[in-house]
Amino acid sequence: MKAIIVEDEKHARENLQNLLTELVPDIEIQAQMDSVRKTVDWLKHNKTELIFLDIHLADDLSFKIFEKVKVDTPIVFTTAYDQYALKAFKVNSIDYLLKPIDKEELHNTIEKFQSIAKPNHIDFEKLQKVLNEKTEQNFQQRFLVQRRDKIMSVKTENVAYFEGEDRYVYLVKKDGSRYIVDYKLSDLEALLDPASFFRLNRSFIAHFDAIDKIITMSKSRVKIHLEPVAQRDIVVSSANARNFKMWLNQ
């Protein structure tokens, strides 16, 4: 298998290359690019079998590539888009990997492309249009919680963050009260408005208003202090820190 990696984060490029080499020992990574300009230039003079493509590149959105060069090669998008946007990838018969990339998901993606005789045509113009549209999805407005024998409904606007601990997921209100909810964090990502909530790591999804302090760490990581205070350290990995900063700035 021949492939190229188009990604503007060095750590993300190296991580993806290491995973691919481990999963497909005979893979040939022909090139690695970090910008639209470099990718267009390479594709004009070379052919490959599979493209791993980040959405946000050093000089522009990766969709600009398709305005400058015809691409018939199967593409796997590596993205941090929210659940609504991911529906656009499914509708357009595109596979995607949500950052940070999981080894098992990458394995499934490779198997999928190896089993496809002829990839479906991708309507990039339609895809970009869908991604640029404002979502009309109705996100969760309230969560049913229970403490001992009392049942109550908590408005989402009163939620500071969700925390996964051991086998449980807790809803933490802005006043500090804490309740078990019958959801997985992965389920909550699809229910919460991505403009207000962000998946910080495997254990926390926080509301924008709950983020009290952000402290830079080594290797491009950041440490988050929440309000109400969480009982353990919350670190956003270097692979996810860029997406987090983009979310803060939207």
C-alpha cells in the first residue's frame, strides 16, 4: 500500500506514521506535507493509493486542494469536527478518524479501504457546504439525575462539566453538586452543543464557562483548572491542544 500524510502538526504526523507502520508493515509513506500548496504540487506530479488528510493545514483548509487539482484517490480525513459535522463525512461516503487517532479505529479504516474495489465518488463541494452550514440539530436541553430516592431534571445550561471515573459518569453542576448520569462520555459528545462543550480528554467534557485557568506545559500540552474544582489533574494532550485552542477562539 502506498499513502501520503497531509498534516501540519509534527507530533500528529509522526504518531500516524508510527501507527500505520505498525499496522501495515509493508506500507510505503511516499510523502508528508503540511500545507495546501505543497500537497497540490505533489499531487500534480505523483500518484498514491490513499491520502490521510487533516482539515486545517498550515496555509488554509484542505478543501482548497480540490479546487486546484483533480483527486480520485481515496481519502481518510483526520479531524476534530463535532458530531454534526461528522455526519457530512458519512453522507458523502468518506471515512474519517477523529483526533487523537485511535489504533483500533485506524485498523478498521485500513481494512475498509482494502475491501473496497472502487471508492465512491466524493462531492467535495457539497461536503464543504455542509461543514460551513450552521447546525439545526436540537441538542440536549435537560438531564434526568437521581440522588438516593430523589429524581430531578438539570438544565444543560447549569452543567459545568461531565467527568468519567471508574465505571461511572458524573454530571457536575455549576454550584458543585454532583450526580451520576446514565451516559457514556462518547454518547454525551453527540448530545451536547460543541460550541459550548469540549472533550478535554478521556475523562472530562467541560462547558466553556467552567474553564477557570489554562496553564501551558511541556510538549505543547495544557493543564486545565475547572470551576467547580475537579479532584484530579486535567491535562489536554499535545495532539488535542490545538483543537482546544481553536475551540476557545471560535
